[in-house]
Amino acid sequence: MRGKFITFEGCEGSGKSTQIRLLSEKLTAAGVDFIVTREPGGSDVAEQIRKIILDGKNVSMCDECEALLYAAARIQHLKEIVEPALAAGKLVVCDRYVDSSLAYQGAARGLGEKYISDINSVALNSYPPDLTVFLNISPEKAFERKHGADKSDRMEQQGLEFHNKVYAGYLALVDKYPRICAVECGGTKYETAERIFSLLKDKGVI
Ligand code: TYD
């Protein structure tokens, strides 16, 4: 049987990496066959594209180029990593996916949903996630928690106004797509992890 595809989304510092690590521990303990991967990157070619996108020195990159590079890294990663794992029946857990493009490039950069959907049509039509976990924490709170932004990262260099637009973009996506479930991050990281694991069970992903 084909595997399931779940993605994690959230603003900078929302705790995705921590939650994916805690989920991995629970999945291993439960004997689930899974892989963890990430965007942009996750494969050799896509990691090279990632370096170009996130390089803080590439200040002249235009918004369309940025969106197309994310889409290019995505399709490479889908074909090289995600598709074979799903075909082998594995659960694929991916750190960021097309909703990041809709929130960052579509909403915050202002390219709009249609442009982003068009350049990501293969991802949206052929590889829709079975479930997307959105870690719901505002950029203010998230930056506070991680003690400020990483200034060498081109996306983190963007100011709070930009990240607030990303957050608003995500909230609109949560309203629009039932596959995206917002998880509140108020308590401890272990409480959040427990909530996520229960969600996966409730949704029949594991
Ligand atoms: P990363 O260091 O992986 O950030 P995080 O740990 O917050 O996930 O860098 C990924 C950056 O790329 C992050 O700022 C979000 C951004 N991004 C987009 O703008 N569009 C996209 O489609 C994707 C996948 C990521």
C-alpha cells in the first residue's frame, strides 16, 4: 500500500524541527516505517538550490526567481525522495512544503495564490499531503523564544512585518484547506508532541 505524506508548516522558530524530532522518536517506538525530509533541500540537487535561495548575499534575487527556485527544488525532491518512499509504503514526514510557498511567496511577497499554484501544479495536484500540521505560534512569540533571527539567512533577514504577513497567510490557508490542522503551541514541547501524535492517529495517518 502507498505510504502517507504529512507536512509540517509554521513561521520561523515555531519549533518544527523539535516537533519533527519528537515525532520521529514516537514513530520509531511505534514501529512505523517512515522517513523525515525537508524543503527546500532533502536531495543533493535540491540542497544546492537551497544554498542559492537562502544565501544572505543574494540580495538582488527577485520574488519570482525566489518562488521558481523553491518550486524547482520541490519537484526534484518529490521525484527523487518523496515518490520512491511513498511507493515503498513509507510514511513521509516533510519539514515545509507547498504551503510555505503559498504563505511566504504568495501572501508575504505578494505574488498571489494563483501564481504560486500555477508554478507548483504538480505538487498540488499529484502530491497533496494527507495531513499538514501547522504549528500555530505568532512570529513575535517565536522570535522571542529563539532569541532573534539568524542574519546570515536571507529569509530570516526579513523584518517582523514580513513574518506577520507570512503568519496571516498561513491562517488563511488553515481556514481554506481542511487538510491543514492548526496545533496550538502554548504548553511544553512534550505536550505539543502529544497533541500532534494524537492528531495523526485521529486522522488515520498512523
Ligand atoms: P529553514 O532554515 O529550513 O527554516 P525553518 O527552520 O524555519 O524551516 O529555511 C527555510 C526558509 O525558506 C524559511 O525561511 C521558509 C522559507 N521557505 C519559503 O519562503 N518558501 C518555501 O516554499 C519553502 C519550502 C521555504
